[in-house]
Amino acid sequence: MRNAAEGPPAIDLADETPIPRRMVRAWALWDWGSASFNAVVTTFVFSTYLASGLFVDPLIVAAAGSDDRNPALMLAKAENATIISGALTIAGILVALLAPILGQRSDGSGRRKLWLGINTGLVVLAMAAMFFVAPVPSYIYVGAALLAVGNVFFEFASVNYNAMIVQVSTPKTVGRVSGFGWGMGYVGGIVLLIILLVLFIQSFGSPTGNGLLNVPFGSVGGSLDIRFAILVSALWFAIFALPVLLRVPEIPPRSRTNRVSFLGSYRQLFQTIAALARRSPHVLMFLLASAVFRDGLAAVFTFGAIIAAQVFGFTASEVIYFAVAANVVAGVGTFIGGWLDDRVGSKAIIVFSLCGLVVAGTAVLVIGSGKSGFWVAGLALCLFVGPVQSSSRSFLARITPPGREGEIFGLYATTGRAVSFLAPALFGLFVGLTGDTRFGIVGIVIVLLLGLALMIPVRARPARID
């Protein structure tokens, strides 16, 4: 008989027992809260803030005047975008080295929620520290470093969170549950962005501040409108991360005979990879394919707002308007994709959506400089991003052996980050070669195409490791 002190039994995808909806909602609220990092920090507010003229030498800004197409100003902004991409590249290397080991060591420990809470807390602290990134050119490095730190611990938290999907779903519902979580993230992003827009960022005609709270803006006001928005976003994440920690049962600890040192964990990881190569090579192919196309997806979000601001002349408020619309479209696409996932299969959703992303990304390159064209092409991109992310999670959950979720989702994070330098590097390369931020989209499209090509031969069969 199981010791009662071990907590409730774990739920895995081999169990058809219906999952209480309150547990699914509690789990999905982490996705809702994580929109504060995904939408506000990495996509539409903080990264755009870092890449703006506020972090360019004031002499260059003064010389450019009102000419946003001034070559010196454009080059300086492009250099800032390159600094951001470099910081994210370093973050990706750290995640690649550590994520599978941390996930592996949590399997069977009964501490999955503990590590989810610790890593989420570190993300919240990094976000709160972003408040101190004032609009001073030299602070671009501080801001990029905090962005990188946030990304590292967000990925670590995501390993534990994604592994928990088997505790809140069954084989018949895993697609819908995954889609529900991703969709909640987009809806949470909409709500939060509207709150930030109204309270802090939208200009209501006041010469001294933005938002209903009349918060000082621009270099003269220390950009407190943006900085307070990030601070509120940190609090948002902290609050909505609590339900999953309080309401979803912890996995019970089990006797483990494979306790090894930290360095020994790498040897064990290589053994797992070797076993997958012998018995389930399709799993490794999926991990490789998803690593590539997820890097492209991350670049769409990370650099999309930068392209909108620098190439198409979107103001800070217009970026937020686009962000709200983008989250609406992405949420709709994700909910529909999750519903279809349980009917037509995860792979079909992934392949179809990647094709749509390639077409929409190419359109961004050729639509000219009109804002209306970017609205159409940009929203088309967002329609397909969510289904790829959601179905990738459900695909891996279906083929992962019970009790190995932390290790496999850690490997999922590692392979994702092992090539996470690819899209940022190609984005930076094309920007550097042309001196025009628009051409960064070429690098992103190349990565998406490569991921699509690798995904086509993948077969959906359960993994065999032991």
C-alpha cells in the first residue's frame, strides 16, 4: 500500500480516469500568467523598448530629428537588435546545457511543483528588476542581460509545467488540454496588454504622462510608463502561477535506484539518447525538427514587434494595439487547433501551420512599408503560431513513457535551445548585411522551412527507452 504521506497518486496518459476541470483550469492559469513574460517582456513591450531610439546615442537621435529612416539612426537601432539577439543566444546555450538534467533529476522526486515554483519565482524577480532599466544607452546591456536571465529560468519552469500535462489530461483530451493552456496564455495576454495600455502606455493627450495614471514617458520622464508596466506584469505572473502550485497534486516520490551525481546525470542522459536512437529514432527526429521550427516561432515573437516599430513605424501604442489583435487571432487559432488535434492528429496540425507561417513570413518581406500590409501579414503569422506550439506539446506527451516526462521535456527544451542561436543569429546576420531590420525576416523564414522539412518524415509512435 502506498504511504499516505507521499501525496495523491500521479496521473499519466495511460490512465483514462476523467480529470477534474478545476485541476485543468488551475494548470492552465500558469499559461495565462506566463503571458506577462511572453507577450509583454519578450515580444511587445520590453524588447521593443530596448530596441527603440531611447537606447541610441542622443547625438544620433538629435541629428536624425523626426526622420525615422535616417541611416545612422537605423544602423544604431539595428545594432541594439543585434545585442538583444546575442543575449538570447547565450541564454539558449545555458538552457541547452542544463534543462534535460534538471528535468531528469525531478522525475520521481516528488518535487516537480517545487521546482516549477522556484523557477517561476526567479522569472518574476528578473521581470521586477527590469523596472530599473532606465532609458540610458549603456543600459541596453543590463536590459539584454535581464531578458536573457528571464528566458533561462522561464525555460526551466516550462520543463516542469509541460511535464505536468500528463497529470491533467487523458489520451482523448491531451490535445484539447494543451490547446486550452496555450489559448489561455493568449487570452491572458490580451487582458494584460489592455490593462497596461489603458493605465500606463496609451497617450490621452497629457503633455506630462501616458495612461489614465498619467505616468511620465520618454527619456525626459525616465520611461516610467514602460517600466511600471513591466513591474505590474511581474506581479501578474506571480499571482496566476499560484493555482497550479496549490490545486494540482504533486507527483508522488518513488524509490529511485538511478540516483547519480550532477555530472553523472549527463552520462545517464546520453544513455537515454542512445536508447532512443536504437529503439525510437522517430522521437529524436521530432526533437530535432521541433527544435528548429520552435526557434523560428520564438523569433517571430521576439523580433516581430521590433520589425513593426523599426520598419513599419508603429508607435508604442500601435504596437500594443497590434499585440492585442495578435493575441486574439493566436488564441482563436490555438483553441481550434487543440480541438482538431484530438481528431486529425498533432502532426497534421504542425505541418499545416508551418506552411501557413512560411507564406505569411514571406509576405512581410514583400508588402512594402505600409502599416496595413503588416497588419494583415502579421496577424496571419499569429494565426498559425499557437497551433504549432500546442500540438508540439501534445505530440510529445503522447509518445513519452510514463514517469520520464521531466527528462523528455527537458530534452525537448534542450534540443529547442541547442539551436536557439540559429534564428537570432540569422536574423542578426541579414540585418547586419543589409542594414535594414526588415530583412531579418528572411532568416526566420529559412528556419521555419528547415523545421518543416525535418518534420514531414516524423511518425507518431510511442517511445521505447528501457
